[in-house]
Amino acid sequence: MKRKLKLNSLFVKILCVVVVGVICVSISVGYITINMSRRIFTDNYKESQKKIFDQVNDEIYDFHSEIVKNINAINSHRAFRSYFSEENLSAKDLSIDIYELKKQMKELMNSNKYDMSVLIVGINGRTYLNSDELLTMGGEELLGLDSIKSSLENNKAITYKYLEKGITSSSKNDAVIVISKALNLQDEKPYGVINFIIKEKNFQKFYDYFTVKINDIVLLDENNLVISSNKKSNIGQVQLDFKDTINELIENKRLNKSYENNRNTIFIQRLPYCNLTICGTVDNNKALEKMYDVKGIAFICTLITLGVLVGIFLIVREMTRPLYLLTEKMSKVKNGNFNEYIEVSGPEEIKELSSTYNYMIKDINKYVNELMKVQKEKRKAEINALQMQINPHYIYNTLSSIKWLIWQGSKEKSISAIDAFINMIRNTISKTDEFVTIEEEIENLKNYVLINNIRYGDRIKVEYFIMPDCYEYLIPKLILQPFIENSFFHAFPSEEEGEIQIFIKEIDEDKVKIEIFDNGIGIDEENIDRIMKGNEEKNRYFSGIGINNVDSRIKLIYGNDYGINIKSKLNSGTTITIVIPKGK
């Protein structure tokens, strides 16, 4: 029979959330559509700005072409070469040269549409300024300017240099751009430098129609120095923001590139004919603000989103409250508490889940109790079995050794051996406790070592280094003796002398670390693996308790995070490490 759909069911509530989600998706689609239209606008706007930027390039090219035309006209005129290269002209020839060069300069400047001055400085120290202005420095001082020196050094190049203050009476308080070119004789030897001086604010007219509120432009020389910009703070400063892109264009022999960074569109145009680079920046966000009320749209979308989130929160909170309670109970079960039952409430599906959980906890609790009882009996049986594993042959040899000591008259050694053997038998067989203190375990080891030293001599020394705070901690019974036994009879097989050292200390706040070190022959990796798997040969000595048996006991008592670690190297000794929790 079909179950009747209830308003309180999980299905209905999820359906409501899905409906709200669909509404949100609809809003998102609308938002994406707006963004797409904004993108189209941005692309079109960038294209229009690119055309304007190209026009700026054309303006500067026309200006430079005019400069080149004037330079060629002046350089080819006899009067200029004569006036600036000849040292000892007669008064008549000097007057003729001055008249002709003024006449030529006037013809050139009449066709010049740019507001600039022309200054010629000769190697002979003579100067000529085309206007009625006065120079602020003499010929020798002018020859020391960087722009003129640079032109003389590279007499074929036209250089653009920025000066913070001009060198004429009308421009001495203004920043200027000086365009310089060496004037050469037929043998290419320079006889002077022609300088076109234009105020920086007048130079901005070449690109001022590009630099609206959302656009910026900088004109860089070959050293990335800003010689002109609509931002006054940039002028005269080295700007490295575009250095990598400019180098890339030079390496690839390209003239221009446009790209986008975080919020700007960048246009870069190289002007190789004058060693300059134009860099334009368009702020995309400010451009879009003119088309869209971005803040208003964002505010409305935020309100809608908050409303949806509140609705989803209220529904999901009501729906998942029983699940949170169930999760809390289950987390306690994970920590070993099997008595955490949950109240059956909430939607139908949660009620069913809670009932199943309670039934499962009841069964698990029953099973765990039975399992713990079985494990407890198993461990008790195991320790009893360990206590019964004393090899009769070992007892016979020990008693025979004591008898031999008595026959020799070694009364004190005999008594010590008998006492040690009695204590060892009592601690091993008589006590049925699963745990002993570290002090008791060490004492038992000392008795075992004493008997072996009496039987086989003092060739193997055993040293104990136990921190005082560790003596009262409890450890599983008989977990150290198998390693001492292994060191005695396997680490020194050819009657060599050696040492066994036992270190016990606290680590962290809740653990005890036990290390057993010997300087014997060591164990190769293959044998270590075989020992840990429980395949070591049965020895014929004291207990026959295998190392794998000890490792299994530790894991059984404390969990798989604890156990034995063996590190060894042939002919370099062996170190056994045991880490167990503190217990008192």
C-alpha cells in the first residue's frame, strides 16, 4: 500500500528548497545575461579606444615627420654648415651666413604648424635660436646637456629628452621636451646639434582627446622614463609597469599589443623611428559605470539573495535539527559510548532513521559487551599460557649451574642465583596479574640477566636507564624479557663481548617510550620482516615467547596505533622501540 504523502515529510521540504533554487537560478540567468551585454559593450568600447589610440600614434608620427623634414633641410643648407663649422669667418661671410640661415629658418617655420622653438648649437660654441627669445645658458653649457651629448655620441639618431625646466626665456619655468639630432658633414662628422623645444603641456595636444576621465597615457623613452603624460605625477619618473611587455615586443619585432589585467585594458605602441613607446590605460570599471548603475543592481541582487538564504536557512534548520541530534549521538558512539539512544521525532523519514538507529545501538551494545567478555577471557588465558611456557630444559640447566656453584664452594653466587631464580619463578608463574609496574618488570629482568651471567659469564653487560617518574607506570607483563633473551643468545653468537642498554622515559603527555639497544651482529631486513610476521625459529631458552606475540599483545591491549618497531643494521647492532600509553 502506498504511503500517504505528508506535509511534514522530508520529500516535501526538499521540494520547497528546489523551488527556491530554481528561482535563484532564474535570477542568476538574468544576471549573467546582463554581464554578457556588459561584456559586449566593453569589447566595443575597447575597439573604439583602440582606434583613438591609433590616431594618437598617427599624430605623433606626423609631428616626427615634420621634425625629420626640417632637420634634413637645415643639414643640407650651406649657410648652416658654414656658420657652425667654420672657426675664422670674415665679417662679410659671417653676415651672409646669418642672413641666409635666418631666411631659411623663416621659410621652414612659416610652414610649421607646431608651437615650438628651434635651437642650433655648434661644436664651435655658436648658437642660433629662431625666435626673439633669450637663452638661459651659453654655448659651452648647452654642449654639456645630456640631450646634446647623447646626440653627438649617436649622431644618426633623433632623441627625445624631458627637461624639468626649459632653456629659453619663455620656457624657463615650464617642463619641456627637447628633440635633438646631430648635424653632420659629408664625412659624417658632426658639426652641431639641432634642438626642437616644445613645452610638455603643448605636446599633450597630440593625445589629449584620448585622455578622458577613464583613460590615461604615458610616453616613455628607451629608458622607460616618462617624458609626457596626462598624469603630472608620472612625468620625469621611471615607470616599469610596461617594461616586460615592451621587451617582448622588441624581441618579437612587433610594434603593438593590447591586453587586459585586473581591471584595465592596456594599449602599447612602439615608435621605433624615435625610440619612444606610447602606453595607454583604459579603466573598464569606470567605463561600465556610465552604462550601468552597477551599485543599484548589486543592491537589488543582494536583497533577493538574502531573502532566499533566510528562507533556505529556516527550512533546512527545521528539517535537519533531528539529524544534528542523531549526529551528536552517533559521535558519542564513535568514542565508545553505546548507551546513547535518541528520541524519535521529526519528519517521517527521520523518525524511521531514529528508530533504526536505536535498534542498532541496542544490538551493538549487546554484541560489544559479549565481545569484551570474550577478549578479557582470551587475554587472561593468554597470560596464563605465557606463564606456563618456561622450558624445562632451561630450568634443568639453571639448577645444574647452581649445583655446580655449590660444589665449587661459591656460596654467595649460589645464594644469589637461587634468590634470582626464585623471584623470577614467583613473578612469572605465581602472579596472575596481566599488568606489572615498570619497576617489577625491570627487577624480573635483572634476575634473568643475573642467572644468565652466572651460567655463561659476564661477557654481556646490561645497563638500565630509567627515568625516576616511570617506575610506577603499568605495562603488560613479560613484554621486555623476549628482547633481552634475543640479544643474549642471537646478537652475540660467537662468545663476543657486548652491551645491552635499556632506556625508559616519558614522551608527550600520555606516553612511555621503551628502547632496548644492543651492539651485536644486527639483523637484515628480510629477517626483521620474518620476525614481525611470527616466523622466527623457536629458541630453546627461557620462555619461547615470540616477538610477534609481544607485538600482538600490545596491539590487542592498546590498539593498532601502538606496537613494536625494530631498526637494525648488520654488524652495527639492533634497536627495539616500544611506545605505549601511560598507566598507573
